[in-house]
Amino acid sequence: MNNVSEFEKPEESGEFREPGEFRGSGGFGESGGFGGVSPTTLADLLGRGQVMDIGVRPLWPSVPRVAGPAFTVRCPPGDNLMLHAAIHRAEPGAVIVVESGDVDYALAGGNVCAVAQRRGIAAFVTDGVIRDLAEVREMGFPVFARGVIPIPGTKKAVGPLNGPVRCGGVDVNAGDIVVADEEGIVVVPRARHEQVLLDARAKAAKEAGESLDAWEAAHRARIDGILRDNGFED
């Protein structure tokens, strides 16, 4: 959990990054082709360490897949100032990823989500909670979070934006690609964007060209081999 005093000394932790100052692979406005790749495929390639835990989940049904570069935010317990600052600084296409200090106070509500949506922000992903879920659901703004609570946080703790955060058990840096849908949330490290995308496309192409019969035969042979090697008998 974050130390509030960290956020009360902005002179020691850097300045805000204004829109356009940070550029990840392809810039904030592009998902780099990851919108067509499922979290399942990415999880197979990247492993458990890049997949957020199941507590961070879509807050309304049938949330469409989102993919975009992370704009990172840290909020201390009971405070949401820096998320509210971020919606005016993140560029269109960004996924705002928030490390929250608790789940006792809402980080955002309907108006904040509406402004974020109007500015072209792709989604919020946070290990905290929000409020005004009915409004958010009605407007169709994707939010992945731990839940809902009606009481808002305060707005006092100033801190840097686009620093390293930890959300849902995953370390996230500004410019990492976040891919999220009803299957889960995967973070692709910025330095590995190109290779992971190539590997994901190759994996998808291979699977698309394989019939269910062929998959079943290979699967049966693999499972039977494991069973036989471990002394299983029918």
C-alpha cells in the first residue's frame, strides 16, 4: 500500500507529463495492432506474471475488448486526485491504469468516466473501485476494477503521472500495451511489443489453419502420453 507522504512532495517525484510528451511504441493514440489479439493468446505467450488477477474485472456485461498504451497513475489510500488529473492529460487511445491505495473510496464516478470517454480514453483499469456504475454502464465506458462503492475519495495528494505502478499483481509502466476484455487483462511490456505481436499473429494463424479433428488427435496423443509416463492405466 502506498505511503501518502510520497504524494505530498511532488518536487521530489517529478512533474506532470502533458499530452504528447510521452510516446510509447506507436504513440498513445495507437494500440499497435493488439486490438485483434485476445488476452488468452497473449497469456499463452507471456505467462502468468503479465496477467492481472481475477479481482480486476469488467464492471458491466459484454465489455468490448480494449487495447492501448498504459497511462499510469498512483493514488494513495482515500484519495483520487491524480486519476482526475490524468483524464485531462492522457491522450486518445490510452488505457488509464491506476494503482489504488484501497477499496474503501471511489476513484471515479459517472462524470469522470464521461469526460474520459469524450476525450477518447479507451478504458480505466484499476485495482480500486468506482461509483455511479449505472451511469458508466449506460454510457458504455469500459471500466475494469475490483468493484463499486458509493463514497468518493478526497483530492489532496499530488504525485507524478506515468511512473511505474503495480495493478492487479502486475508491474505496469507507461507505454506498455494493455489488452482487456471479459477473458482478462494482460500487460505487454513496451520493450517486447513487436516480437509479442508477431508471435501472437503466428499463433493465431496456426490455430486458424488447424481443424478440430487434427487438434483432438494431437491433444489425445499428448494427454495419453503424459498419463502413460506417470503410470496411469485405463
